[in-house]
Amino acid sequence: MEPNLILFYAFAALAVVTSLLVVAQSNPVYSVLLLIGSFMALAGLYVLLSAPFAAVIQIIVYAGAIMVLFLFVVMLLNAPKEDATQAAIGEARATRVIGGLLAGAFVAELLWALSRSRTMAMPGPMGARESAWSVGEIGQIIFTKYAFAFEATSVLILVAMVGAVALAGRHVAGKRPG
């Protein structure tokens, strides 16, 4: 068996197992840490697909920034472990039903997209370009052509962080004695 194929199966299995454990965890901190593990496995898959820039972005942006932000928000809000009350059990059933329906819709869409891609004629190379973009070219495009979208995304993340701090402040203020 080829070494790249072995690595592919290892990274794919790690991504699937950690993703399933994210959903199965009742402690949100463990869920966030397992999601970081899933992102790392996806980065390994990107490397195997000869996309090192996507792998580095996966690690820096998602595992490094977004998940750390999620982890801080979870810790800041001091989210308790889920209680097994009747209301929580009813909500869990409803959530599972909705999640199952969404998963079914996703599988149907994926099958539709795969069947459609096989029936469509594959176009020739895009323009005269023969190689993938370099990191410098991608950076040039992001900070010139898509500068507004890049800055708008950073403002959106900042607003979300300020909102989380404001919500945590209300939560902590409500628990202070008289």
C-alpha cells in the first residue's frame, strides 16, 4: 500500500473520529479542543492534496484564531456541563431530529453535486494559467481586490467578540450578591 494512501486513511479516520466526539461531548471545552484536532487532521489532508497554503491557513485561521476565540468565549461564559433533565432530554431529541434531517439534506446535495459533476463536460484549463497560485499572488489578491471583504470580516469578528464579553458581563453581574 502506498504511504500517501496510508496517511490519507489515518488523517481521514482522525478527522471523522474527532468530529463525532465533538458532537458526543457534554463538556463544551472538550468539544472545542476536539474540533481543533479535527482541523489539524483536515490540514494534514490538505498537505496530501498538495495544497500547503490551504493547510497553513487551516491551522492559523481556524485552529489558531477562531477556535481559540471559541475556547475563550466558552470559558468566559463559564458554560456548565449539560444537565440530564426532562427538558434537556426533550431538547436533545428535537436537536437530533433536526440534525438528522440536515445531515440527510447534506447527503442528498452531495450526491446530486457528484452526479452532476460526472455528467457535465470538464472544461479545459482556465486561461493560460498552468500552475497554482503562489502565496504572494494570493496575498496580493486578498489585500487589493478583496480588501473590503477582508476588513469587513475582521470587523464582524470584533463585534462578535465584544458581544460575547458583554453577555458574559451580564451573566457575572447577575450572580453578584445584593
